[in-house]
Amino acid sequence: MNQFSKYAFLFWIVALFIQINCHGQLAYQPENSILNNMKIKKAMDNSITNEEYTQFDRIRIMDKMGFSQPVEAFSLLVPKDWKVDGGILWNQPGSPCAGTNLGLRSSSPDGKYSFEIMPNFMWGFTTDPQVAQFQRQQQFPNYCSYGEPLNAEAYFRQVFAPYDLGKPNILSIEENLTGAQALQENAERMRQEMMKYGASQVNFYPSGISANINWSNGQEALVLCGVVIIESFVSNSYNGSMSKSYTSSASERVVFTYPAGEKEKATNMLSVMMGSFRTNTNWKKSVDNFWLSVRTQSNQVQIGKIKMIDEHTKQIGNQAIQNGQQNAARMDASMRSWEASQQSQDRIHTNFVKSIREVENYRDESGTFELSSAYNHAWSRSDGGSILMSNSPNFDPSSVFQDQNWKQMKRVD
């Protein structure tokens, strides 16, 4: 394999990891951010939260960039009346770290509580000196970089906490085994595709942590972080040598901020929000098909240059998007059955939060939900759009709100 081919293969690995993990994240930046130009379709307004109960409403995250008209990509429950900013970002084929990302930030009206899904951050490394020199000279966007592989704890201590979280005090760090296991779910599919295009051996090293931090302003935060390291072996057909390539991805970066002393309340809310994450399977399928066609074309490398996406690839991708658009249009007619099913990418979020709070399965007419076990009672409007959590045995939302649509959810195994 010549030098240009090795460059192409390494960049292709980065693109593959981003695109397969297309529910990875886009950074939220308060000012002059691309996220401020993207809007979230809220389910309902007006806050209803007191000491007896907390109401969560489902918000719809729309993809306004990849389709001819906005398509719902994800949904999750957030406390009622919380402000929500975020959306889907497409980093186009041919650009560094091409792929589809998600960014989300939700905060309480008083700003004391906030929930943030941060960007899928990636970095690469190789033992080949010439390729390494080439990579170090590249200009990467703010969610891609070059550097040695780090597991979840090392990444959190050396990069995430000091650069993204403002150098907080680290109160505790615990290994998150269930989260790490969830990150392994996509490994086999990725391994098969990577070996198809030139990797002689591929190893995966997932890791996850749960941390508690605070700042001098009296705010604390729960942090969930997951990292997958891909180790691939690439042979040089000209001299018979073998080099190692590492692609690391912090594909789970969640921060829940709260006032000091409110950790229990924050943990309960975070558990509900993470467990309620749902992906529109029709949207995901069309996006996956698009990036698969791009990877297939861009892997065709000629000596002296890396062949970028051409008009034929665009046509393939556009057709996949159009098919997805039609599927998405039919989605509402099928009563959102995708929300009632547990998809593998959704279990990643749920499994990460299981390490800090046990969950219980609740069911209503719209499907099954994993909700925090810290609440004794759950009520819904049987549409998956609104849920009330309470510890009061006497609380009845049908009486409080004079709304007979509220029904108590049943615990199931």
C-alpha cells in the first residue's frame, strides 16, 4: 500500500466511525453557534413542576439540512417548559470528519439546571512516521483532532474536563461498565466493513465513566463519558511492513448541571431523560444508506490523489434521502411504532445512566419506557408525549388537572 493509499485509508476510518455513529453529537455554543440557527419542535409549553410531581414532555429534534423538508430524527422527554436548543448538523462528504451529528442543550427557566449532549469528538493516531507527519499538518474542525489514544477516564481528565467543562473540581470518577458494553454493539458491523477495505486486523477497546464535578459558583454536574478506541493493522504491500492506526471516539458526552446539594433530584431527572431517548428508524436508515454509498465511492483511491465524492455518488445519496423522506412521511400513519421499540442506539443512552440510577420498566398504550426507580409512580397520557413522575401515593393528575386522559402506567418486567 503506497503512502497516498495509507492516507486515504486512515481518513476513511475516521469518516466511517463518524458516519456509523451518526447519532454522535454537535457542540452547543451559546454565542454565534450554528446550533442557534437550528430549532427544536417542542411538544408542549408551560412548566408544571412542584414537590409532588415532575412533568416531562417529549420534544422532537428535527433534521432541517439533509432532506427537502424537515424530518424528525430523534425525540426524548425533558422537564416541562425547559428551553431547548439544538439540531442535526451535516458535515458534507469530502470535508474533514464528514458525517451527521446531533447536538442538544436543555435548561430550566431559571438556568439552574441544564442537560447537554455534547459533540462526538474524534482523534486519530498512527505508528507510521510519514503518515503521522502528514496528519499533524492537517487542519481539523473543532470536533476532530490528532493524538494518541486515550480511554474514557484519561480522556475525561486530560481533555474533556479542562477544555470543555472549564477546569472543574473532580469529586469522583467511577467506571461505567454497562455504558462500555453498550458501545460495543456497533463494533462487529464496523469491523466487517473496515476489513473489507484493507484492514488486516481490527480491535475495539470501549470504556466508560460516570463522574461528579463542581465549580466555584456553587454548581455541580453529573457527567457521563464513553470512549471507543479502534486499533487497526494496515500492511504495506511494497515493503511488507505493518503499521498500526488508532481512531478514538468520545461518542457519549453528557453533562447534567444542577445547584449544589440537589444531586438526588438531578439524578432522577437525568435517568428519565436518558432512558426516554428514541431514534426515528426511518430517518436513521436513510442517513446510514447515504453515508454507506459515500464511503463505497470515496474508498476508490488512485495513486497520487484521494478520489472525493463524484456526481454519481451524489445521485445515489440523493435517492437514499428521497426514499427516507417517503418512509418518514409514512411514519406518522404507523402511529410512531418506532418510539415504542428499544433500538440499539437508544440503549446506549439508557445503559450509561444505569450506573448512577436503577431503572424500572413502565408501560402504557404507546409502548414501554425505562424510567427512574427513584419515583414510585408514573402517569402518562398514553401517547408517549407526556409523563408525570411522583412519589406521592395520593397524587392523581386526573383530579389535579381535571383531565381524564392521564392514566397510571404499569410496572412490567
